[in-house]
Amino acid sequence: MLRADFTLFDQYEYTHQDRKSKFTFPITVFSAKDDGMITSTMVKGWKEETTGMPFEFVEIDGHHLFPLDKEPKAIWLTKIAKGLDGCMELIDLKAEYAGMGL
């Protein structure tokens, strides 16, 4: 897992050429406070990739692989679960209104 992580970090170079426009949905990004590889500035760069609001930056205590540690993982997953709360109801409402021709 570590080898794959380092390979991705060392070899991947993002370019805008494959995307015609920015995302239109909100983005939440997570960063580890003690990450020696990925800086908060790098993570905050995702803000430039969306016109959707809000953009949220969440910094978690921990290192690069914080999801492997119990406490930071619990904080991370709780934040994700809260963000997803209500999504299914919204999808169901959109489907219901689409069926009404609205």
C-alpha cells in the first residue's frame, strides 16, 4: 500500500486538458495536519476546480495515512456521514418532481 501511495505521488501530474469545465457541485477536502507529503495548500487547490459552493477544507490531526488510525478515522468518517445525511431524500424528491413534469 505504501509503495502504491508513493508511486502515485511521485508519478502523477494533474493537467486541466481533459476537462472542459469546472465541477458544479460543492467539494469537501480533507488534509492531515502532520502530513509530510501533501501540504494544506495542495489540498486547498481543489477550490479552483469547482464553481459549486460551499468549498470546505477540513484539517484532521494525524499523518499522511490518518485513516489507518482509529481516532482520526472516526472524525473523518463522521464528517463524511454528516455530509451525506439527507442526500437520499434529496435524490428521492428530485425523482418525484421529475415524474410530475416539473
